[in-house]
Amino acid sequence: MFTLPAPLRHALFVLFIGGILAYGAAFAGYLLVKFDLINLLRDVSNDDSFYYFQIAYYLAEGKFSTFDGGITRTNGYHPLWLLLITPFYWMFDKEGALFAIKALEIMLIAGGVALIVAAARLARLPWYLLFALLPILYQTRILFHGLEAAAALFMLGLLFLALLLYARNPERWTGPLAGVAFALPWVRLEYIAISLTATAALLLMEWSRQERPAGASWRAALTATPYRRVFVPIIGAIAGILTYFAYNKLVFGGIVPVSGASKRAWSQELFENEGGYRLLQNFQAIRQVDVFNNETLLTALAICIGFLLALIWWLSRRSRSREDGLLLAFLVGVFSLAVGHLAKFAHTVLTVHPRWADEYWHYVPAYLMLGLAIPVGCCVAIHFLRRFIGPRSALAANVVSGIIVVVGAVLLFTGADFTGPFRDVDGSSQATLREREVTTYMGMQVVNAALPEDSVLGSWDAGFIGYFSRYPVVNLDGLVNSYDYFHARNSGTETEFHQRYGITHLANVSDRKVSPSQDAILFEGPPFSHDVKGELRFRLWPVEPTEGADPAAWFWQRMEPHLDDQADGVGLLVDGRLAQAFTRDCAPGELIVWEWSGGGPTTDLQAWTETETGLCTAATVLPHGATLPVQWKRMTASDYLADLVGDRQPAISSDFDVYLVENRLLYVREPCQPADLAAWFFLALYPVDGADLPGPRQQHGFDNLDFPFAKHGVRSGDFCLAVVPLPEYEIATIHTGQVVPVDGGYHHLWEGEIRLVE
């Protein structure tokens, strides 16, 4: 069989590892260049991740393990990730630290893959196949959403490498393997199942290697053979979890993170409300949750069974080569991932309500296990092939082995879209959808401007709110509060703690309702819908209520120093790419028309949202490249349409009339029914020059800008009006119409064509 000289093999491996790290660095750089803070919050952030960030910020300031600046002490996090990100708050401000953490996450993923590749090379697997892991993992965005997933993947890669180094030289690598086993529970608590499985399997491997006198007892074998060193990694794994439990109990009052205890308590409450816990029903419900409703669980079971068969085969051999031990050490790592995933699934079924089960960042071992399935399968097949066919015909074994590797490479690299992560980032950076994260951030700019300096906020969904508030924010659902508060919440006496904490205001973005009798200001947004532009809605009560107090007047007085152009009763608050307007009154059916220059569309329509106090508000996110000033008009849809259309006739007359005005399409329906708000439209643009199309669309010959009415439209009085900006390239033909979904496809209600160039 042809083999490369050792120096060349080493050089190729170094280049391969360098390519992995370079790909990660290129992706990190591309994301950081393309994303500003708004995209970062909306596309690669999670509210829970900001619990980590805020605690790390206070830790860097010298305040120990607190989310609210020292009011409470919490352990509602996994410590290893917190320690990794804390140094960034010594080097950057709070906004800059977010970008640094994102770069760290991406490089941890690349580093984890590099460690697994190194382990695969030691195990003599086809390690060059593992480059396909990178685009697969980077397209699983939950791995870099600010939580502990990226650190978990890196630590699992470190476990694989430690297992292989131990298999090569146990005397030298016993201590490092024990250290990795010790650290695993600190990155996620349930990883104790992974570390115990891996180290126990090593013990079995070492025991099976030793020659034992006939009739020798298990006890004599355990004490007489030199593999007692294997107990060191097992002791490390056990010590890791016991130390973690002891630290939590002594410092915080409970052996597990209070966040996990809170979720179990919520689950128990939901089970009781539904008539009690039922194993079969909960199993079926959780099996249907998205994170489980795929091939992950079946693959885990198959790998477990496959490993057991391989282990039985290995133990049945009287003579075992060094190559056997290296392969089996790698399989131990894969097997431990499968056990970890199944253990997490079992724990979820037994203790967690399905409402709290769909959290993808918990399942890093499953993602990694699936990515390794093809390379490991190829390697095992080749190993068996060479063992059983090789002695008869080495040439045949080598030929079939080559075919197996080629087939594996085709399967992996055809499914690995190396430019996909970059396209995803590029597409996200151009999006203008207002999601909950952006709405919350905008709301906190208002809160920061409106409240007095001595305010203390309470919040149930406190991640974004706590991080961007200039006041202390106490978490009220218990995820990052103290164990004392956890016990009080379970007993229904948490109100006493609210008074003890000195909470003056409540802030939340959810469907949670709070009584005005609490004499607080509640800034509350609606549950976010992906089909609706997400304006922030307010409920306002004065801090010091007086008889007949007008909350709207009180708010306006507080906000006036921070608002621009209040002459007509409308104020505008601008922060970067976010703009929010307020008015003392808005007529039914009146619109706000936003205007700016640069960066795509120059106008945006919204309906005012009237709060319960009579104030009206609307918020918008400016696209990339938009330049100030931001201006607005208050007008009805009919006035807006008259200004744009004048005496023009519609280019397409149908259920919705379609007008082409300057570089915009207007879809108009009068009278408008509530059902029209759910309308969907297809929009295909055929350019004069096909080279003007975006790269992915050039093969199709047209640009696809399909959209729901809610994305570009608004209802005002009897009008339904959608305004769609067109691209800047020269367009030959516009083909558009309205569709409804039917049996997995679409039915065209109407369609029409506008020819601009014959």
C-alpha cells in the first residue's frame, strides 16, 4: 500500500489543522465585519446568554457571582463558560465584549474540531474527512448563541484527544485525562455521564488486556495488575462532580445550579396543573419536541449498540494489536457522547415538562456524534475489512478501503456547504425584521432615559433587560437569583423579597401581567410574532401615584429632555440603527411614515400602537447604511397613497391593485378585510442583465422577493397598503400575484405582469 514519507504526512496534518483554524478565523472575521450590535442581538444571541454576560461583567468589576450588582448571589450558570468570558470585560466595554465573545465562540468550535481531528489521526481514522464538521457546526447557530455550547464542544474535543493520548501512553497521560474528566461537569452538569462512561470503559479495556492466571478472582485481578492507574481518571471524574456539588452547597445553599432547580420546579407545577406526571405521555410529548423529533436519538442508540458489539468482538480476541486499542479509545469517546445524549433525554423525560425541553444548546454531544458518524463508520468498516480480508489479499483490502473512504468523502463533502455559514451571516445582516431582542434593547433605551437614578428593576425575562439597563435588575423567575428566593418563590412568599430588594419598577417583554396596584412602571412588549413588526408597547404608572395622576403626562414629562422635536406632541428617540417615536395622541387608522436616506428603502410604514394610558408609540430598525436624520410623517393611508400615486392607473388590477411608483411597488386593497392581513404574495423580478442578480439567483434567471403582507404592509382604516422597495438594477419584467397554501403547495388567487423593457 502506498504511504507518504513521515515528514510529509506531518506537514500535511499541520496544514490541515491550520486550515481548520483559518476557516474559523475567516468566519469570525466575516461575521464581525457584517454584523453590528442589532444583528448580533437578533441573529446570534439568546436572552439566557445575557445572564452569563451580566454576571461576568460584575465579576470583572470585583462583585462575586451576582446578576443584579450585589443585591443577590446566584449560581444559575455553568461555571467554566463564565470564567472564559470574564476577562473580556477587563479589556472591552459591554458592547465590545459581546463581539469578542462571539469571536471566542467561533474559534472554540474550530478548536474543538481541531482536537477531534488530532485524536482521529492518532486513532488512524480518515481524519481528513473531519474538515466537513466545520460548515455543519457553524450552520447549527445555537452553538454560538452566547451560551456554553461552544465551550462544551471544545471540552468534548479535549476529551477525545486525552483518550487517545492515554491509549498511546497511559503512564504519561493519566493525569491530563483525569483533569479533563474533572472539568467536564463544570461546563455542563450532566456531562458527568460522559466522563464516567469514558473512564469506566478505559478501566474495562485495561482489565481485558491483562493476562490473568486461570481461576483468579476479579478482586485478585483488580489488585494485582498494573492498570490501577485507570482509577485515577475515574477518581478525577467523581471528584469533579463532588467538588462541584460541595462548592454549590457551601457557597449558594444548593448542590445544583438554581436555574436547573427552578426549571424542575416549574415543570412540577405544570405537571400538577395537568393532573400529575405520567411517564408514557411525557415520553411521547418530549419525543415530538423538535430537538428530539429527528434521527438523533435513533443514531445514539445505533452507536451504543454498535459499540457494544465492537467491544464484545474486541474482548473475544486473544491477541490485540496497538491499533485495536487506539480505535477502541476513539470509539469510547463516541460511545460516551451517545450515553451523554441518552442520559440527557432520560433526565428530560423524567423531570422536565415538554414546555422546557426544546433548548438546543443542551444537545452538543448529539450534534457532534452525528457529525462523526460517517468518518467513524468508514474507519470501523476498514478496520474489520483489513483484519478479515487483508491476510488473504492485501491488495483487495486496500482497494475496497479506498472505495469506502471515497464514498464517505462524497457523502460528507456534498452535504457540507462551506460557503453556507457566510451566506447566512450576509443574509442576516441585511434583514430588517424586528424581533424580541431588538425590541427589548430599544425599550431599555427608553427605560434608561425615563427612570430616576435610584431605580431598581425587577424582571422575569431579565437577560437583555439586565444587560442593557443602567439600573440594577433583579431576576424574578429565579433562574439567576438566590436559593433563598427559590424557596420563597416555591412557597409563594417572594413578595417579601421584592420589598427587601428595594424594587421600584418592573420591566418585562412577555405576556406576563402585573397589577397596577403594585405602584410600578411596567414596560411590557407583546409576545413576538414573526409575521408582525414588533413595536414596544407600554403600561405606565407613576412611581409616586397621586389622586387623579395622568400616567401619560407623567411619562412625557420624564421623557421630554431626551426627545427631539416635541412641538407637535411627537418625540423621536434615536439610538444607532433604532428609532422610536412617541405622540400624545394618534387618530384611528393613522400611520407613521419613516424616512431616511441610504442603505436600501427610503421609507417604511407602520401603524401607531396606542398604549393603555393613551400614549402612542412606534419603533423601527434602520437598514445597514442608512444615514441620519430620521424623519417621519403622520398621515392616513389614503393621503399617503394620494401623494405617491396621484392620477396613475394601477399597473395590475386585481383583488390587490398594484402600482409601480419610482422604485417601489404598492399593493393596495380597499375595502380591506382582517383576512387580508394574512395574505402572501409571490414577486419575481427578471433583470435586463442576468449578471446583476445576486450570486445564488443567477442560475434561476430571476430574483425571488416573495413576502407576507405583514412584512411590508399595514392596515389603516379601510385601506390595506404594502410598500415593497425594488432593487437598484434595471428590471425588464415584474411578475407578481397572491397565493394561498394548499396541500403542501400554493394556489394562485391572481397574478399579473409588468413589462418595463420589451
